[in-house]
Amino acid sequence: MTGTDGTGPGFDDLGYARPDVGREERLGVPEVVYGPGKTVEHVVGVVRSLLAANTGPVLVTRIEPGDAAAVAAQIPDGRYDAEARLLIWRPAPTGTFRLVVVTAGTSDAPVAAEAGAVASALGLVVHRISDVGVAGLHRLLAVRPELAAADALICIAGMEGALPSVVAGLVACPVIAVPTSVGYGASFEGVTPLLTMLSSCSAGITVVNIDSGFGAAMAARRIAGTAAR
């Protein structure tokens, strides 16, 4: 392991991986571990490296229950969120930044769970609102006060992906849009809502990758960090 002050590479060379141990110093949050494709031994090694080199939360995303249990058995004090498929060590203290995670449909729940769990582990106050898609607009209008009280919104939708445009026309806070792969054939596994969100007439929407609850949570964390400064 080397220093993070510019005198060394700032990563820990494990042979099979090079954890970026300087990321917390640069960005305020340690490197997050992407679970798929890694063996249990690889995840264990990387997590131990990050825990030793940093003081903030250490997360493993998209990790299945069996692998999560095997990792947690070797590294104490980890907590597994099965809905979000997220392993968490040392979650950050909860601050005051209010994030509302909104889904168009119940089928978008796995993406919302990931977004909410990651954001919560990074110290944001998270509230979830489910199943308020534009096919029943009265459902969205019924929660308008909760939307207006947020410091930022994560808006998750599949099918045609119209919800973020409507939500962004109702609130002044940042809106982070997440297209999901939910939908029938012409939704093209999330490509149609992605293009809809990128083409929104509601100016200023931030759009992340298909099904990327993690990416949306990290965007919210950056906004919260800037707001705190």
C-alpha cells in the first residue's frame, strides 16, 4: 500500500486487484466494490484493503446472498441488504440532506432499493415513494408535498420513461433520472426510457445508466457534498 499525497500511486496492489485506497481522500467516499464477476476471496481481499486504508463506508454492490454470507463470515460487522443486494460496513452517520426515491411502478423496486440503500449508507436521509407512474397521474399529485420537501429526487421509470419529465416540472430541486429495463418489447430493455429521459423537455435533469440505482445514489451524494460546503 502506498501514500495518497502524490508521492506514490495511491493504490493497494493485491495482484488480482488494485483497490483505490486514495479515493476517499479525493472524493470523500471510499471506492465501492462491484460484486459480480469476483470470487468471494477477491471480494474479501478488496474489502479488507479498503477498510484498513479508509475511515468511511465500504460497500459491495450487486452481490448475491450466498456470496454475501461467505464474505460476511470472514469480515465481521458487515450488514447485508437482500433487497438491494448490498453489503455494508461502517455506514456513515445520517445527515440532514433529504433524498426522495420515486418509482413509476412496483416492478422498478429493485433499482429503487439499490439507490436508497447506497444513499442511506452514505449518510443521506432517504424516503421512498412507490408506484406513482404517469398512467395514473393523480397518484403522483397526491404526494406532491413530499416531492417539494426534498433536497434532491431520484426518479426511476421503465416502459416509456415519462415520469422524470413530469416530476421535474413540479419541483425545483435536482432530479436524477434512472431508466429501468422494465417493459415490453419496444422498451428495448431500458433503451426507450433512457432516450426519453435524455430528450426530456424539463431542463436540467441528470440521467444515469439503465438500472443504475447505484449511479443515481452516487450522483445524489455528490450534490449533497457540494450543498454541505
